[in-house]
Amino acid sequence: MPIRVAILDRELCIKEKCPYQCIKVCPPNRMGEECIVVEESTGFPVIAEPLCIGCGLCVKKCPMNCITIINIATEEGSPLFQYGTNQFRLYNIPLPAEGVCGIVGKNGIGKTTALGILSHRLSPNFGEFREHSREETLSRLGISQRRYFESTSEKQKVSVKVQKVEQIREFAKGTVGEFLSAMDERNAKDEMVERFGLAPILKRKVSQLSGGELQKAAIAAALMRKADIYYIDEPSNFLDIEERLKAALILQDFGQGRRLAVVEHDLAILDYMSDYVVVFYGEENAYGTCSGIKPVRNGINEYLAGYLKEENIKFREREIRLSGFSGRERKGRPKVQYPAMEKRLGDFSLSCGPGDIREGEIVGIVGRNAVGKTTFIKMLAGAEAPEGGAPLPKMRIAYKPQYIEPQPGTTVDELFSSKSIDTFISEKCIREMGLHRLMDKQLDSLSGGELQRASISYALSQQADILLFDEPTAFMDVEQRLRFSDLLRSVVSDSEKSAFVVDHDVSFMDSISSRLIVFEGESSIRGSASPPMDKIDGMNKFLQMAGITMRRDKDSRRPRINKPGSALDREQRESSDYYSREN
């Protein structure tokens, strides 16, 4: 049975105006149970939550609107599929319709399992661990699920763009052109090469591609196959904001007239590309289920709230709130001033203006790929030496690099046993980032998301004055990103440390940054960095370079990308208000 929370507002509950309709209409009461009774000491109705069946009749019939019944997400009934005794189980699957289905939810709650069932690679076993005939399976499915399985063949084909695109290097040994030709089942290679801008790398070996180049090739390859369902897992990883928008537009266009499901943890991009969304929820690596189809804005806002309105289900204890910088961060004293810096790496040149960072401040660093953001961070960290100019001030630095190389033979617990660790902060990081279950694991055995969480927590726990994070949100789901956002702001504010953060997730950068450094230039040729500037001015400059306008959602306050050519997009461009704080 589900867990229910019953709320009765006694300030609104007035017996003289209502002869306690809730008691009269309650089905358990009518069956002889005492689900809703009048408490003698107060004279108010009391609802017995264990007996409540969640029918909602008391809520609907109460003329004073003083009753709220909320179902708390928990396991109920038989699962649709279970891997084995005491192993992960899935209770529901999204049924794809035409268009782009955006899937939002944390990692480890059944998105990949659902895909396996939809593609007939996994067959529903209802938690019984035996073979079921097609007739028996259909008879035990719900009406919508039965219709889907009756209308699809066991030969149904699914094209998948995997989350970890680096896996492609293991089987694609030739050039990019050869890899794409081998995947081209729709004679769409020329079209995809042009749309993703892959022509300059066609003769390059797949093993030599950068993360962003490999991501674009992987998405193109998945879309070139003939399939009944297309499943694209985290297409934004390794891509900058302009590349993310370009990929989103391609996916949006491709999804028209097809069934395309996209898992994406960058909320602004998910919002931008989706025709509708499905919310996954549950307990990580324990059980999972999903909501029905929801309008994009409503679905994302309900996910952030942790409460599904139509289903009347609360699946998270606390609401995820997106917040900007505080006045204290803006007015803190300068902590470190750094000089103008220059650096040349082969044919690439970088110039950075002088700047400072204040106590308790987080400075965001934005710009397209390959214009020097990582090089700038490395110079601050001392991993790269700037050429000429004044020397950098001495600082205690904690640095989380873009690409993490785990130390073999070291457990997570041993990592956090270092003498340089602030134990109070490390305990907070371990708790907030959910690392307790990982403490006995070897670092080189962790998944990408687990390693990222361990690495950013380790950097945040260092006894350092300046924290440097290069793309900390890669491989993390929405909840982990926003939890890290809260954690980073809290640690920096309480300890009066300072942080520089490079990332491409606009929602995340909006939630943490006090000021912004904006990088301009031509990828792999030249780059230049502005001094830290006011966040509004910085976002306006950055979004104008990217060619997009953004507004805030009126309820959740999350940033949303305007559709190109929409009335609001045109209005903001005309007023040069690319980053609107109002709407």
C-alpha cells in the first residue's frame, strides 16, 4: 500500500458551515472502518492515514477546501519487470508517441530498463523470474501497455546513442567517415555530416576525436539508422552551449513524425527540444517508475517540486529551488587579484585580462569549446605557466580537472583520509552527494557520475583558499547538479573561500555565479577572456554571442530558452535584453 499524508487545515475547518461531509463520503467509513472520526478533545475530524485509500472524495466534497491528501511515492503491487530476487525492479514504462519525448529523472531508476522493454529486448516478467507466453503477458498488462505491445512486433528496432560515447572507440577503429558509412541505413550520411559540421574530421580516426567531436558523430550515427524508436542518452555531454542548441534543433526536427526519446540533464536544453516530457522517479538502484505524458513546462516544474499533480504523488522530501547570487557575495572583499596573462599552445593563442575574486564569491566561466577556458583554469592552478607578465599570487588551490584520471588501488574512503582534508566539510559533502555507499569502492571502478561526485567533493573538502572546477556537472543527473549547486554555495559562503567554475549547463551556472568571465574567440585558433563582470551583463554578452535569448519561468524561476523568432525572442533582441530577469 502507498504511504499517504493527510493534512487538515483547522483554521479553515468550520463545523457550522460544514456538517463534516468528509466523514459521510469516506469509503472506508462506509465499510465500517474508522478512517475519519471526530476527535473528542478538539471537535475536529482526524484522518487515519494507514486506513486512507487515497480516493480523494473527502478532498472533493469538503466545502471549506481544508483537506489535502498526498500519496508518497513508494513501491506498490507487482513490478512490470525485476532482474532477480532483491534486485532492481521497474513498475511502469513510458509509452512513446510521435515527437520528442524528453525524459527527466535521476540516474539509476530504470530509464535503460524501460528502453529494453519497449524494444522487446526485455520481456515483462512481473517479478516472477520465469518465461511468460505472449498471451499471458498481454493479459496482465494495463490497457495502454497492452495496446502498445499488441501494435508492435518483437522485431521492433531501436537506435541508441549511448551515454558513454567513449565506448565507441572500442569498436570503431577506422576513420569518422568509415564509421558513419557503416552506420548509414537511411542514406542520410551527407545530410548529417553537413548538419553536425563533421566534414573537417571525416578523415580523422575515431580514436583521435575530442569528447565533443565524438558526441556529435555518435548522435549523427544514431539518427542515420532505420529504427522504430530512437533513444538518445545525454546528448549534451562535452558540447558547449552553441553546440547543444544546434544538436537540440536537429533532434527536434528529426523527431517530427518519428518516436524519439531523449534523456537530458541540462534542463534548459531538455525544455528547448522536447514536445512533451515523462518524469522518472524512485529509489536509485532499488526501484523506478514513471509519470504519464506531461506538457514540457509543467513536467519539468513538477519534477523540480518533487510532486506530480495529476498523479497526486510526492516523490522527494524537498523541492529543488533555483536561486541566484546573494548580496553578500557581491559585496565581499577582494580575496585574490590576478594579472593579465597570455599563453600560446601550438597554433592556439590565449589572452586574459586582469581580474580579482572576492571572499565568498563564485565566478562562472562561460564560452564555446576550445577558446581557452581550461587553459585559464590550469594557469590559475599552476598546471600551466603563463608567458611573461607579472607572476601569479601565491594561493592555496584545490583543482578538479575536466578529465579525471582515478588513482588505481585507492578507495573513496582513502581519498578522503588525506591530511589536506577539512573533515567538517568532507562529512557534509559525503552526505549531500550520496557517497556513503561508495566509500569502500576503488576509484577506478566507479562509473562516470560516481567518479565526478567523488572528485568534486574531494576538491570542495580541501583546505584551500581558491577552488577551481572544470566542467563539474558532466555525467551527473539533474538532482545531483542542483544538489552540488546548493553545496558549493553553502561551503563557499560559510568558509569565505572563493571558486572559479567552468561549465556549459546554463541553469547550473545561473544558480551559482555572482559574476561571469566571458571567453570569446575562434575555436582552436585564438581566445580572449574578459575580466569578471556583473552576471547580468556577462550573461547578456554570452547569450548574444550564442545567438539566443532566455527568460525565467514565472513559477520555478529556472532559465528557459526562447524559441527562435517568437514574439518574446524578437522583443528581447530589440531591447538587447538577452537574459531577461522578469518573464
